[in-house]
Amino acid sequence: MANRMKEVAKLLGVELGKEFRIDGNKERFKITNAGVEYYSFACGKWFPTMPIVLQKLLDGTYVIKGIWTPDSGQVYYYPIVDEDSLCCDCEWHGEDTDYHRLNNGLVFQTREEAIEIAKKMLETAREKYLNE
């Protein structure tokens, strides 16, 4: 029997191996030839999901939200809090640093998105510092 996961991914509107989120869930998922997988931040690797996740994706109970991931060589932005610019840009090469930023929600398509997060980070730090 032929593997049909590429067709399942297409049916759900995602690319095979491309990461996505499920609306209302903070986990990252992807569909591979092996099925639906989720990323464990605690372990730093991908694991198979329970079959119910695929069922709920197919019956519409779960709604897919895309995650923007740069292509190789594409510029992305990440927030910084130690300079006036509040963000830096970098080319995506799929290296550990790139994935570290992605896994921590720090990879953005625009400078404005990165700056917005940097401002929130600074605000949180100031509140903690000033309230102690």
C-alpha cells in the first residue's frame, strides 16, 4: 500500500514536513510520511502524536494555523533588548542558532514584528525590576 501522507498534508492545506500550529494550542506540529508529529520543547525533538490529532484535523475540530519559517538564505528578524534598534536581521541557514530562535518564538518576517516583541520583553523586565 502506498504512503498517502503527502496527499493528507495537501488536503489539509499544508506542505509535508512544514510546521504548523493548531488554533488554541501552543505546540508545533508537522505532517511527515510517518504521520502527525509534535515538537517537544522539553526534549528538543519531534515525537509522533496520538492518532486522534489526525482525526480531529481531518474532521475540522482542529484548525491549522501556519508558522512562518524562512527559506534557506532568506532574511528574518529577531528581537534584542540590549541595543536601541530593538531588533537584528539574519539570514536563515537552518543552523542551531536559527532553530533556537524559532523554537523560542523569536523569528519574525518583519522588523516591526520583532520590535513589538522586544518592547514587550523590556516592559516585562521593567515591571519586574520596578516592582521588587
